[in-house]
Amino acid sequence: MNAIEYGNENRAELPVQVRVLASDGRLSVTIADQGGGVISEPEIPDLEAKLAGLQKPRGWGLFLIKNMVDEMHISTTATHHTLELVMRLDGKGND
């Protein structure tokens, strides 16, 4: 959803590519959109600040994604954003 909304700016004619690779101990999901430029580090949402109107009510996407996978890698070019999500299937995460 982030790739469609933020990267492709809700333009239906622009594709989002999703690739899933699995091996014995690792699952990798790569999502690429047609956006360009820098994706900033996800802001840490503050529920109290959001409820008080001090932070935008949205903005949970990359923060939640980053905290639900073992690794998150972001790369950008002038015309694409690519997000790789890695989950270790052997139970040896980054905690």
C-alpha cells in the first residue's frame, strides 16, 4: 500500500513490482515502485502526540514494517524506490 500511495502517488498506470524469494532459512520480499528520491528513516510514532494532533495521524507504515521483520533494506534511485524485507525462518532474528 505504501508503494502505491507514496511511491506511485496513487497513479494506477504505474506498476509496483513484488518479488518473493525463499531459501532454507530466509524469506525475502522485495517491493519496487516508480517513485524516486530519498525515503527518510521512519519516524517513531508517538501515540500520545498523534492523539494530541502534534503528529500526523498516519505514518505508521515503515515503522511497523521495520519492527515486524528481521531486516529492512531501502534503496532509491532517481526513478525507483526498492524495499527489501527479510525474515529469517530459522528463528534467529535480530533481537
